[in-house]
Amino acid sequence: MSETDPRRVLVLGGTQWLGRAIARGHVERGADVTCLARGESGTAPDGARLERADRDAPDAYDGLSGEWDEVVDVTRIPRHARSALDALADRAAHWTFVSSVSAQRLEAPVGADEDDDLVPESASEEDYGGAKAWIERVARERLGARLLVVRPGLIGGPGDGSDRFGHWVARLALAADGPVLVPARDQATQTIDVRDLAAFLVDRAPAIDGVVNAVGAERRLHALIETARGIAGHTGELVLATDEQLEAADVGHWAGPRALPLTLPASLEPHAQRSSARYRAAGGEHRPLEGMLTDVLADEQGRGLDRPSANRLSRADELEVIDSLASTT
């Protein structure tokens, strides 16, 4: 390959949210991009080639020829990571594995960084954090200094199918002049915008090795809600509920059909207070919260503010909880 040839980039995945954003970013920067995926949940972005393959198949990588300047893998499945390394490691100048801060212990101290303890490894895809930790080790053993492990924290932004970061601005817009349930305990929260993360993975990652925790800027939940309230035009009451009241009403944390997203138990709050110093030193950016919330609200409105969700308290259930709080005061 001559110096004038475009960089050859392989994205293992590349048809859904983060993977697709990574592939699109490399295309926009002039790379020759291939996405390897089944193609059942989406297509490769314009300008990228889709190599259809099932990573469980023994011949999954047979259609990939030549050498690669950059390989990006976002998998959570250990056997997929292992087979990709077996087939491609010797042909990759650099490899970026997108892991997760869930590979590190939840009970970390405030300001924990990349060197904090990992969770026990697991070769089972059912153990998300343990599987990511297992893949990190196996990739490091095979690739050495050609590997960068990027551990994002919670990812948000337009197109977020997890329905977590977008909950507050969407709910405040839906409620309009009605009440909204808010945890009385203020707490830390961190979310990295998918566009900032993808830009880092495209522009910075290929020249770095080691480990980088790509976490969002630390904010307080109440301040985030106030900012979201202004963007959403909410004029109703914020109904504060203690942890004990929320537990009694069967309202959970983080994610789930009766959860208030972005919230954590008090004992786990430091999980949203991890250091982003290495990410920022390596050129990673955090876009302003106001712009992020504005874009997310537009995305939420397009998908339906009151759509069913597996990861947030429904509006109907929220109003029932608010009514139950009023009846006990």
C-alpha cells in the first residue's frame, strides 16, 4: 500500500448507533471503510462497504483480504472477539477495542481512573462487565502495543435506543405544565455524547495505545434537570421524592421499566464520578450540555415522547407515584 492510498479501516459491526457513527466518521475523513456485520439491524453508512457475515460462522472473516490500518471492534461477546483476533490480528497495524467502564468495579472511589480494579473476567456474554474485561485481556495478549482499549461510560445523544439520557428532557417536554417526579437526593451523573465518542475513536484512537476511559463531564442531576427544564419549556411542579419513598413505590435506578434513568443508589454514586483526564489529554471533547439536550429533545420528539420503553418509568406510572406521594403527606 502506498502513502497515497486511503487508510483501510475495518469496523466489526458498523451498522448500528456507535459502530455506524465510527464507520461514517472514517468515511468522511477519506478512509476505505469496510463494515463486517449480518446487516439485519441496519446498513453500512454511505461510502462504506458492507461485508455480510455471521461472526458465529467459521468462515465469517474469509471475505476480508489484505491488511488493515485500523480495526475497530465493539463486541460484548468473547467468542466473537477471539475469532476476530485469530483471523485478523496479524494483518492489523492498530486495533481499537471499545470496552466499557463496566469492566471496572462499580464500588470505585470518586475520581477513579483507568488503573482502578477490573471486575472478575467472564467468557459469558451474559456478564457484560466480566465479558468486556475478558476481551480486554485476550486482545492485549495478542496485540500488545498495537491495541487501544477505550472504555466509555454511559453514552447518550441522538438515536440512543437505551432511553436513558433522553428521559429527563423528554419527560419534561411531555409533562408541559404537569408535575414531574424527581429524586430528592441530588447526585452525580456522567454521559458522553455519541458524536464526541465517535470523533475520538476516529480522530485520536488510531494513534494511541493503552487504555482510555471515555466518560462524560461530571454534572449534578438537579442541574441537568433544570437545564433540561428550560429547553423543554416545562412549567409544572418538580415533585421531590426521597430514596425511601421511591423504593416504597417500586421505582428503580438507572434502567428498567419502572426506573428513573441516570439515577444510582447512594453507595454507587462514585460510578458516575470517574476521571476523564486521560480522555481529555488525548484530545477527547465534551460538547456543551445545552446543545446535547436540544438535539436529544428533537430526536425524542421524532420517536414519540410517550412511546413505550423498557428503560424508563412510563408517564402513567409516574403520575400514579406522584398521586401516592400526595396521599401520604
